[in-house]
Amino acid sequence: MSISFDQPEATGFLRLPEVLKIIPVGKSTWWQGVKEGRYPRAIKLGPRTTAWSRADIFELAARLKAESGHV
């Protein structure tokens, strides 16, 4: 699966491994950020399936990029 920042308006969901390719933090850091509200809330797609809105993740990535000063 190819993930591109060129498609922030794309719909759909991303599972945690794909999210962590875009937002390079560890699993524990990610889950702590979700708990604290720094990162988007997870969406339960099934009893053992958790995902995040693709649009939410791209929006977060753009915000983090802007905050870091990288253009």
C-alpha cells in the first residue's frame, strides 16, 4: 500500500501500522497521545479491528509538519 501526502482528502481508514508510517512514533507513544487527545480517536470497525480516519491522520501529519517548521 502506497501512502502519499498528496491525497489528504482521500476517504477511508488506516490501521495502526499505516498510521505509524505517517506519524513516526512508537505504539505506546501513539496510544498515550490518543488517550490524552493529542492524536485522533480510534474507530472500532469490529471486535478486533481498530482504525483511524485517513483524513484525520493526514490532517494531523500536516499540522505536525507545520508546527515543526518543515515546509
